[in-house]
Amino acid sequence: AYTSFESQAIYQSIHDLSLWLTPHVGKFPTRTGVPFLGLMVWHDHQRVLRPNIVRGRKRMRKTMDAARAGRISIGKAEECLRSWFAHLGHADTHKLRAKLAEEATAILGATPPC
């Protein structure tokens, strides 16, 4: 927990940057994990939240099926994959990205550029 002096310094720094915090914002220690942009962030690592993985997998399958059916180009499908892999790259997801790359390879029949 922060002391009142530290809290005041934080709020003053935020104010000096012409920023503000909404009234419901709290201060949480990162040891408990803080949700941020679809990730759960701890002080020493980050994970992608499970619902985001499920949605991303479903979106990936639909994109790959559309590419295979010719509704979108393979290049567009690879671009979508690269985008999602870049998002996943902000967390500790090496094994997840490798598994997803295998799935994409099985669907597309070629190695994705991720």
C-alpha cells in the first residue's frame, strides 16, 4: 500500500500531465494481477485472459476458412494472424503462439509468417 505522501505525489504527477483518474479508479498491487487491454499483468509476467484466447482462436479459424474458400486473400489472412500474434507477443505466450501457428499451418497448408 502507498503512504498518503506517495499517493499525493502520484496524483500530483498525473495532474501535472493534464491527466485525470476517474473516481472509481483504485490502486492495486501488481502482485494480485491487474487486467489491462485483455492481459492480466503481474509485476513479473503477463498472461492473456482466457476469453480473449477463445475469441481469438474462433476468429482465426473463421479467417483461415475464408482464405481457404477464397473469400479473402491468403495475404489478408496472414496480416490478420500477424496482428493477433503481435498482441499475444506482449505477454508470456511463446507456447500458445507456437500452438496457434501449428493450427494455422494445418488449415492453410503453408507456414504462417508469424
